[in-house]
Amino acid sequence: MTDVKTAWVTGAGTGIGQAGALDLARRGYTVIVSGRRREPLEDTASQIEAAGGTCIIEPLDVADSDACAAVAGRINDRFGRLDVLVANAGLNVKDRHTDVLTVADWRKVIDVDVNGVFHCIHPMLPIMRAQGGGLIINVSSWAGRWPAYLAGAAYNAAKHAVSAMNELINMEEGENGIRCTALCPGEVYTPIMEARPVPPSLEEKKKMVQMADMGDVIGYLAGLPPHVCINELVISPTHNRIYAAGKVR
């Protein structure tokens, strides 16, 4: 086992994942970045390396359990440890409300947003147990805490599942030094906004939580001492459109 602090971030090519990877690298972590497309991962890696950090690219579709286990195995073989897992990879679909949501799109969201989280956690738990602890940050959502109309049926179901899974891991693994945070953001200005049935305007996006804000939060969680577990952290824009009267699509 090496003394290098390591963090594995999924969905690290853009958005919250990229912001988290950059902040963790600034804090001295060697960051393993995963996502389906290599080009965005290379952008994240170049930013980390330009700032003097260390980044390893592991392209990955989190819906593929065997691929997730293989990445976890390579991390263990190389470093013998994993200090932080940021299970961030997620997606939503444009036709998300029940009158238009297809079975295929339902399965797509569940496969990535729920199964993909479990696929990454499952092979990492034995590694964290062996080292005596570790931090898992599960990027859930406001929709994982309270049903949110604008998120649609599949995304609400998926993120509620992630938040429930998060707490069960705390129940089962806290005695092994493993702690989980369900990070539940409201609207964050990321590329996923373009998947909305009606994408928000630039003016609206500027009022949202920004990607760098989420990077700061992820870094803060990683900087807490091992005896502290923040089980759930809800973060939202001050100008919270979810609170607006009526239905916001």
C-alpha cells in the first residue's frame, strides 16, 4: 500500500465530476477520472496536470459492472488503496414525464444513475475495509430528498434509491471506518441542463449553483477528519426555482 492519497471520480469529464476532480487534485489527491468519452476526460486531466496535479484516465461506462470491477482492480493493483470515491456519473432524458417516458429511457436512467453507483461501490468496499476506512460521496440530488417535478419520474426514482443506498452503507460499514455522504444539489449549471425539455436561459443558469461551488463542497467533504460523517448534504441556489409556484419543466 502506498502513502499516495487517491480519489476515483466517475462522470469526471464535465460538470460536477470535473469540478470535484479538479478540487481533489488541488488538495493533493492523485485522481482517477472515469467517464464514457475519453476526450472530456483528457480535458480534465490536462487541467489537473497544468496545475501540477496527477491524473489517471480510466474510460468507463458505469452501467457495465465488469468494467467497473476492472477499474477498481487496477486502482488496487497500482496503489493498494482508495481514499475517496465520488460516484457522480449520471444522466437524465428529455422526455422524462410519465406521459412520454419510454421503458427504454427508464432503464437507461436506472442503469446509469442507480446501478452505476452500486457497480463502482461494490468492488471498492473490500479495499476500503482492508485499509480501515474511506469516504464515498454519492452524488444524489434534491430529487433524491424530495420529489421534484422538473426532474421526471425515472430521475426521481433513481436518486431516491441512491440516497437510500447511501444510508444503508453507513449503517453497515461505519464500524469499518467507511462513511458515505449523499450529496443532494438543487439546480447546478452543468451541461445536463441541455437535456431539459425546455433548457433554462443563460440568465437562469447564472443564478444556479455553479460547478466550481460543487467542487468546493466535494473538497470540503474530503477534508473532514475520518471520525466525521456527513450523511446527507443538501445544497441549492438562493434563487431556487424548485420553490417557484406552478410546474417548472
